[in-house]
Amino acid sequence: MCRNPGRLLRRRRWRRLLALGLLHPVHGGAVGSRRPDTIKDFAFHPAAPTVAPGTRVTVINKDGATHTVTATGNKAFDTGEVKSGQTVTFRAPARPGSYPYICTIHPTMHGSLTVR
């Protein structure tokens, strides 16, 4: 039995709002309105976003070339090819940590997603 049912209900309410996309963590880790990440001039902006576990991360390709957002190592996320002008969304990993990523088409493009 739960010692604090009010806390459990609040936690469930927050999770439901996050899952519905009604709340988004901002890059600093606080909860609020989160702007989409962008790809422009062959770079990720921001290069080191911070999100909560399971957050929907939206990326807009504002470059003239096709790119990917692909986690290195364990391949925790991969957008596949994102064509010029296209918007994609992926879920941040559920486990807190640092997730380096690259564009597999242009490996000099890199960033790191922090989940906490």
C-alpha cells in the first residue's frame, strides 16, 4: 500500500501530461515549454540538450541536405534520414545518462543528449 496516495496521483498526473505532449522539459531540465531542436548549417542546435527520461524530442531539419540524429554506442535512438524541411520526433531514452549522437551521413556533426 502506498504511504502517500496524493504524491502517487501527482506523479501519475505529471507522467500523463508528459506522455500526451502537454508538458515538455526545457533544455535546462526544468518543466515548461520546449522548443524543437534544429539542424542548420551542418550543426545540431543546441548541441547538448537536456531532457527528462522518455521526453519526446522534436528535430527540424533547416538545412539543404538530408541528415540523421543517431545515438552512438548502444544506438538508443535513431531518426533515420531527415530530409530538408522535414520534422521528426523521437523518445529520449528512459535511463538517465549522456547519449552522444552524430549524423551518420555527415559524421563530423555531433552532439550529446543528457537525460536526467
